[in-house]
Amino acid sequence: MTRKQKSGDPLFKIASLNRVIIFKYPNFKVEVSDAAAANFTNKDASLSDDRPVETALYIPNDEERPHEGGYAVYLRQKYAKKLLQRYVWISQNDMTDEMKRDFSFLQTIR
């Protein structure tokens, strides 16, 4: 999605999204059994259903001082779409072309 972008162009079309911090958060609940450790092609391998890594957006209250607090929205959490609408103004009902493009990008990296 970013191949067509020119160097220095913002990643997102929605200005508020260019002020967030995107991070991956490890989910340490994932465990691999000893029997499955050597061969992951076996469908019987006992892997956890949890995702090993989650993607989140950290929306700082003040982008110049992100360490002073803000909000985190995990892209797979319940009500993520409503939270994105609340904190970064991605409307779910009347999406502009820019919103559709940016939301599609977020769905791709989640």
C-alpha cells in the first residue's frame, strides 16, 4: 500500500492518524507443545487459538508529550471501530475515500 507513496508523504490521509503511535504487543498466552515444536506442518500441533501479536494504536493526549498519557485501541478488540471513530474520527457510516483507504490499511496491519 505504501509503494506508491513519495518519500516524505504522510502514511495516512486522515491527519489524526498521523499523530498516533502504532505498536505491536506480544500475547504471551501462546504456548507450543513439545510434540509440535519440531513440525508445524502437522495439523494436530497444539497451538493456542490466541494471536501471538496484537496491533494497537496509542493516541496520546498531547502528541508532543506522549509519555503523559493517552488512549490505546487494539485493532481486534471489541468496539475497536467505535473507538477509532471517537479518538481518530474514522466514521463508520459516512466514510470518505480517505477514511476507507486508511481503514483498509489498518485492517491490513492488524
